[in-house]
Amino acid sequence: MSIPDYEVGPYFVDTGVIATPGTPQALTARIIHCSSVNIKGTDDNTGNIEIADPVTGSKLRVLSGGQDMTLPITDPRLIKVDGDNGTDTYEWVAV
């Protein structure tokens, strides 16, 4: 039996940190089959988390600490995340 190279299950939860402010980064490099992704800026962030449109790359939404949004998307690798500070973090769940 081989191990699949993608996540299987009812949901997948992870966190991330802004690596380089001003440079959008992929939400994940993992292959995850889902129908939507919820992203939340961590409550104690001092800056904003920016979510870019997966198709155009333009700013889709700005999340301050504690705010979240859900994207109806089947491939979380397409989501780009950016932020104001290299210490700001976010949580996300793919379902």
C-alpha cells in the first residue's frame, strides 16, 4: 500500500506566519482536497493579513486580528497571503 501525496479527511487545520511583508506567499504547498478554506488573522496581530484573489492576484480582503473569511475554493495552494508585519500570524482550515 502506498501513502498518498495529498491530505485526506474531513478537514485540515494549520497556521502560518508572514515571512516577508509585502511579498505574497502561498497559503500552503500541500495538496489538499476541499470545498472551502477559512482564514483568520490571529487575535494578537499588530498589523493586517491580506488575502489575494487566486485568479487576479489583487487584494481580496484585509483581515485585522480576529477577523476571518471563507473562500469557496478546492485548492488552497492557489491562495496568496501577505501582511504588514513579519511577526503576524494566521490560522486556516480547509474543509
